[in-house]
Amino acid sequence: MTTQTDITASIPMTGGEFGNTVLRAQYFQKGRIEDHTEFVTSGDWGFQFGLLVPALVQKGSNTSVSSTKLTWAEVKQNYAFQHMVAAPNGFKGGVLEDPAGVAGAFIPYDPYLRPAPGYMVPDYFWDYMNSGVFPSGWLHDLGLPVTADFETTVQRDNQTRNIHIQFFERGVLTYDDKNPPDFYVERGNIGYDYVVEFGVSANPGGSATSTPEATTSPVASTTAVASTTAVASTTAVASTTAVASTTAVASTTAVASTTAAPSTTAVATSSAVASTTAVASPSAAATGSPVGTITP
């Protein structure tokens, strides 16, 4: 039986457009949901998944990425924010599906999806991202890709399996064709990894500093089409679909930096913990740049 630990935290945010303020947030296995409703006028961006992946990459420790054989140090050294490909000829922005006959989509590394170098997202991840699992759209709930798709291994059912993995700003996706079909693609336990890595004080008065968290103005969500422009994002709403997951976790602190916009110094304090069964899926969220997700 797997368990899930939820950690409710207060995240002091200083500097940037919000000035000195505190955001409410809660950690789940798959990420951190932040309440920005006091500062964001658009309901679509009132709740956001935290930018945890850039913070974990920046620290680059030798701990496992979501129970795989891969470490965050390896991601930092060999994959993250590296090996971007040039935008296809004639690309005018948005998302380009199946460029030059390659299955999947080209996504520029730009919060407004303007022409820029970026990453290819393979068809198995792209189909999942557009299957309705992200109520507010993949850009809002998962964010921009920060690595290419690559292979790693994971130990499951007493066997070593080769899986595909790709990192995004707010989450990680994995593909394992030995899983049941509904779970070929899963979200990684990035919330768990973050709590283990940074820890959140169990003392209401305690706090722990973390890396700055980027914020930007709300922006286009998704829709892919050859050479098009990004489309305004949809309504924000709690997520749904379940996802297989791993173990429960220790505490952590807040924060992460990324692409887009003014940065703010984050710090995490926190409290409470409650466990339940493993599950995870996105819910509305994101201020400036896009959003996140992934697997075990």
C-alpha cells in the first residue's frame, strides 16, 4: 500500500511584483499547489503548480529522480536547459506539430511561445498532454519542457525497466510501455523529491530559505498547429485523473526559479502533514510561466 503525505506550508515571497507577502501552498507527491488568488485577477492563474523542477535541477544533488536510477545531479550536468534545437524554418510561434514528419511537437523555450530554440516533445507525451488531464491546459499546469526526451531505468516488479523521461518546469513525465495502457504515461513524484531535498519546517514559526521563484504575467496556454500563435488559456480548476505513484515523504521548503519574468525570493515555512493513498494529478495553477507534471 502506498501512502501520500500532504504538507501545508506558508511561503513568504519577497520582492517582485507582489512585494512582501505570504502565499499558501500544499505539497502533494506530484508537486506543490500555490494559492495566488489574493494577487492575481484572472481566475485561470489564481492557483498554480510551483516551479519545483528548476529548483531541484539547480541544487543538483545525488538523490534519485522519482525513484528512477537517474539523479538530479545527472539531470543538471547532462540534460537540463541543454541540447535545445533550433526552431523549424518559417516557425512563427505557438507550437508546431509533427515538424518535418517527426511525430510529436516542437515547443519553443519561451513563456509566450514566441519563436526561439526549444525542445521536441514525442507523440506519446504530446498526446497525453492534450488528453484532458490538464484542466487549464498543458502550458498552465505542466509548463515548458526544460530537457529533451531521453531514456533512463527504473526498478519495478523486481525487474529493471527502460523508460522514457522528459522534464518540464512544473513536473516530469515518464513513459513505460510495460505498464497497463492507461498508465503508459505517468507524472513523477516531484513534490516528494522536493520535500525530501529541501525540507519544510514542522514548526509553525520555523522557516527555510530557498531559491527565487519566477513569476510572470499569465499567458497563452496551448493548442498545437503548424506555425501558429499561442492561444489564451482556459479556466482554472482542480485536477482529476489519478496517477500511480511512490512513497510518502518528509518535509520541505518552497521555491524554484525558471524562465520568464521577475524573480522573487522564496522561503518556506510550514506545518501539518496528512497521509492518504497514492494519487496525483494537476490542478489549476500558474502565474507567469507555464506549468508542470511527471512520473514515478
